[in-house]
Amino acid sequence: MKILLIILVTSFLFNICSCTYTERIKDGKTAYARKQFHVAIPMLIKEFEKADNARLKGETAYMLGESFRRIHQSQSASDWYKKAQKQRFGKDTDIKYARMLQQLEDYDEARLAFQSAGRYAGDIKMYQEQIIACRKAKQWLAESSENLYKIESLTTNNNASDFSPVIYGNDKLLITSDRSESTGKENYKWTGKKYYDLYLLNTKAGTVVRFDADFNNTFHQGAPSFSPDKNTVFFTQCGSNEKVAVDYCKIMYSYRDSNGWATPEMIDFGNSDFNYLHPIISEDGKTLVFACNNDKGFGGYDLYYSIKLNDNDKSKWSVPLNMGNKINTSGNDVFPFLDKDTLYYSSDGHPGMGGLDIFRAEKKHQKWQLPENLRAPLNSGGDDFGFIIDKTSNVSENVIQLGYFSSNREGGQGSDDIYKFQKKPPPPIDTTLIIIPPEIQLTINLEGIVKEKLYKENNNPNSGISGYVDLMGASIHINTEDTAFTVGSDIDGTFYIALDSATDYYFKATKPNYFTQIADITTKGIILNKEHPDTTLYIEIVLEKIIKNQEITLENIYYDYDDDKIREDAKKPLDSLTIILKRNPNLNIQLSSHTDCRGANGYNEKLSQRRAESAVRYLIQNGINPDRLKAKGYGENKHAVDCKCQDCSDEEHQQNRRTTFLILEE
């Protein structure tokens, strides 16, 4: 995958910490931690062969799978994830393996892998959306010859990474590439190749030469966007002069006058702790659309837009505004391209064929409509991105659109290649068919809202609830018996969908660093007619923030005096904890048990340890992986009620004989 420059070089999964320090790396794990994947791979392979226990082999195989994924070698990544699975290495190996099979377009095996991942997580419906996406992708591949888009690989593609084409005059494209002519004293250790520079590609002559501009000579730069007169350019630059640095990608601009291109300057959006990528300027030069990983967004990278504030000052732009939950997802939404009121962009959050897919969304009445997947052959199991339309070239009568895009699909020449597409006109409509519109449209709408629980004391769930606030950026995964899709909660926490009649709907709301919540609703029994042609249902979902290393009391889990058995009245809260753990399969917890003050300290510590282990055994018996659980007995060291032992009431002793849990750091 590829997201851009420094990011681009990532599996586009946009981990952008680029450690440029060149200290000697002595082992694969260190190289992996420093994101020097090209350096890490041969070391990790040797370390895997020498590993003398299953856990170490599993961890090393997982790191190799991640390393090959980051340098876009899907088959090798898939092979190593599978080896990690065989060593029963947990983490997210199952889902990573399934996604690699998607990218390899092995959709039958990917579907089975997603089912397996759901069973392992204790929620067989967890990946239903991806399972349905695999079925659709397989169908789209089978129907690709009937698609209006026809594609061909450019003859200039080679084993370098070429992507993000931009029209730069007749028969000319400006592309981003890590070809050998790129600047930089040494190769980029993430990929083992050169840094990204801009190149001029002549489609007619079949030549590629490095773009001659002063701004094209430092660090990673690419994905440019030019004003209509080609005298102003916006582009992404990643890197710094520091020996050890976390390098953020920024949007730069430069303008050209009689003296050539001016020194690039950064557009300041008010927060330098995020990556700003893939700028595209509107035709009137007043709106800039780009990708950013702002942590207040919907997740991953979202698309934002900014308005030019001063025509005479190219650096003055408004605070970025999120483009909303129809466009953005909990995944990565990147590489925008504007064609008047139509937006093309790539996403791995909307259901697709594997990696980044190209989508098309129209704006009507100042609102973006739901995006449409452009399907195969334009999309593939790999990353498909950098879509542009060429309006400078002449097209034949049987072509309504001509353009280019980039992809790292199987069968290409290099990591990323440039492809040309032609869009044919749709077949003529049979006018002999007479379609009689219905007299009235019967509709069932759903208005939903996601809220966040607030506490009386910040980050202290034991302090009690003080209220609720609207929560933006939650992903609501919606399933029925035969469909699955995802929407996001907008700035005010709302989401809207149209419902089918006589259907059960299941909702799962997720957001990074929040507990997953589920809900359901049914349209069975709702009768619509001419007198009552529509109805609206309402649903509210409340999410709770995950607070790590904070002890949370499980209410009503008490023990009889001098006993470690789980009482009947304690099973209900433990059952609730079981549900939480099954909904959040990546969480590991410590169950802590406490005694009252009666009895010797040493005895109480052993008793509390047995009580904690009893609670852990109960969770294991209910299907929770023991690797996720830790038992800790504190004896009488941490009392809930501070009273003199001889003066404590039976109720106070009972409150001190309690079990708590805390979420552990991964």
C-alpha cells in the first residue's frame, strides 16, 4: 500500500515516523522497531530460524509479515502471517492474514480467514462486512470485462515505484517516483530504495526524466497539484534535517515567476502534530482538499478542505474542515481529485476489493452523496489510488473519459505502476420499455446518534456519571441477514440511513480507545400505506472511553468470609465483563481481588490471589482466551472503605471483599 511519500512508502498505512538516524542496527527486532523494514527482513529470517520456542517464532514471523506488508510484498507477507498463526501468535495476525489474501485476490480463502478471525475473537459477525465484500469483489472481477472502464499499463513502468500522476501539458504527466535518479545521499531504509522525487513522463515518447525544479530536491516530495495556469504548485513534503526525528508530512506551496520557482513555504493549518497529504486545488483556486490524520477525525486519514482567506497571500488558509461521514471512514481516505462537483478518492474503509479502492462521490444541493466503488478493472485487490482525468487529450467518439491512476496490483512491473484508463459510454437504453413510477414512495428512516459517557472526575469511571456529549468519528457497522455496511457518526454524533421493511438490523459502534457497543432494531411489524407513507426510527448508542491502568470496581462481586468461590450473585457482573471482552478482542485485563482486614496479612494475600484466580477461571470457562487475563491478589492492602477493623460493619467488610479489573497496556 502506499500513501505517500514517507507515508507513501508505508503500506500506506500511514505510519510516518521516519527515523533517519543511521546508527548501526544489530538485530532484526531493532530494525523493525525503527521501521527500517528492508534492513530488518534478512535479520528477522535468520532470527526465526534460530528461535527455540513457539512464542519467539510466532513473534518473529509476525514482524516479518508486517515488514513485507510495509514494502508491498503481499505474497511474502501472507506466508509469514500464516507461519505466525501456526505458532499460535495472537495479536491481530488472523485479520492481517485475511487482508493479505484479499490483496492477493484469493477471495474464497480470505472469506474463510475472516470467518476464522471472527470465531477467534468470539464474535462470528465481527467481520461480516468484509466477508460480504469478498463475495462482491469476486463477482466484480468476473464482470470486469463488462465494466465501462478499460485499462492498460504504461510502457514506462519499471521496478521503481511510480504513482500519483498529474497532467502537465499535452502528452505529459508529472509523477512521483523513487527511481535511481532521485536525490538523497543514501537509500531510504524503509524500502531500501531512493527517496521520492517528481519526474516528468512523456506518454507519447515513452520517456521519464527527473523534473527540473528547485523545490524537487529535498527529502520526500510528491503528489503535486497545480493551479490552472501552472504557476502555483501545492505538494507534500516529508522529512527534516534532524539526525533523529519524527518527520511529519506537510503541504508546501511554491509559485513561479520570471526568475523560476520560488523557495517552497509550508501552509500552516494551526497544528503541526499531524500529517497533511495529497493536496488538490479546486478549479477556481479557492478550495484546497487534502488528507490528514487528525485524531479528532473518523479514524486513520480523513479528507479535509480549507478555504483561501486572502487572494494576495498564498499561505493564508482557513482551519481545515472535515468532509463528513459519507466521505470519510474509520480507515484511510486519501488521494482526492476534484472534477467540478465530483470527488474521486481512494479508501480502504469503505467495502472494497482489498487495499485502497477508488471511489466516486457527487455533491448535490451542497451535500456529498454516498460514494460509489468504481469496481474492477479500475480497482483490484491491491492499492488503487491517484486517480485523475485528462481533459487535454483528444478522445474518440466511443470514449467519454480518459485518465490515469496508480496501482500496486499483482502483475505490475514495480511496487506501484501508472495505468491509463478509458471510459466507454453506457449502452443505449431500450426506449421500448415503459417504466411506470409508483404512485407513492414508502420509506423507513433511521436517525441515530452516538454519545460519549462523561464522569464526575475526569478519567475516573468509579466517580459516577456526570452526563453525555455527542461523539464524532465513531464507526457504526450495520448488519442484516444478507447485507453489511458501515457509516460514521458526524460532527454532532448523528448518522442517518434508510431501512428496509421486515428486517432485523444489528449495530456495532466502534471508535479507537473506546469500548465497542452493540444495539439492534427491527422494522418487522411496521406497516406503511398511502395514509402513512413514511416513518422514522431513532436509536442512541453510548460509548465509554477505555482508560488503561485504572482500577475499575466490578459492582456486586463479593465473596463469603474466608471463601474464594464465585457466588451466584457475582456471576451476573462477570457475565457482563465477558461480553465486554468478547466485543473488544484486543483488550487484555488484570482481575484484582481484595480481602477485608480480618485474618493475617499473609493468609489474606493468598486468599485474595485465589479469589482473583477464581474470577479468571470463570471468564475462561465462558470463552475468554487465558492469554488475555491476569490474576492479582492484593490482600487487605487496598481497602475500598477505610475503617478501623474492629469497628467495620458487616457491610463495610463486604465492600472490601471485592474484585476489580484494569485494562493493561498492550
